[in-house]
Amino acid sequence: MRAKNRGITFIGFVMLAALLGGALIFGMKVGPMYVEYRSVKGAMLSVQQTPGSAQMSNQDIWFALDKKFNVNYVTSVKRENVFITTQNGKQLRIAYDVRIPLIYNLDIVGKFDHAVTLSNTLGGG
């Protein structure tokens, strides 16, 4: 009697390894973009929760953001990506793109855009 073969063939194993390797490379490239975006959103939330942030000057808002960006190693957001508007209250908006090379001439492009309304309430005790 002949025994039944079980398991994966060598070609199947190579294809599976290539697929998992590609997914791992993709994840290692895309992951840091989203970690940085979470840091940007956290910095914006911190500025938003600052009492009286709506009364802060645009320069002061940028300095507060920049401090948070330096602590969290945010390098993709530049001054020209920060927009402060006064429609429906004072709003802080950050819109930026991140381009990371994937393989040869292929790039991954992430477009990020987030806005928060700044606080009018002043802190106090």
C-alpha cells in the first residue's frame, strides 16, 4: 500500500514565503507612517485641550505643536502643512503627504488630513 502524502510542496512553500515576505515589507513601510499620524493627532489634541487655545496666536500654536512633534519624532509635518482658520470658531488643520519608496520605482503615498476646533474656555481654579 502506498502512504498518502501530506503537507505543503516546495513550490507552495516558496509562494507562501514570498507572499508573507511581501506583506511584511509592506507593513514595515506603511506602519511608521500611521504611527507618526497618531502622534500628529495626539499633538493636535493636546493643543486643543489647552485652556484658551482659541485665543493663542498662530505662532504660539505652531510652537506648541512643534514641541510635541520634536518629542514624538514627527518629521513629515512642516509649517506650511498647518492651517489655522476662524470659521465656526478657531480651527487647527494639518494636511500633509508622505511618500516612501517601496521597491525600485514604486512608492507608497499616504495623504493625511485632520482638523480640530480649539478651546475657548480658560482654565482656572
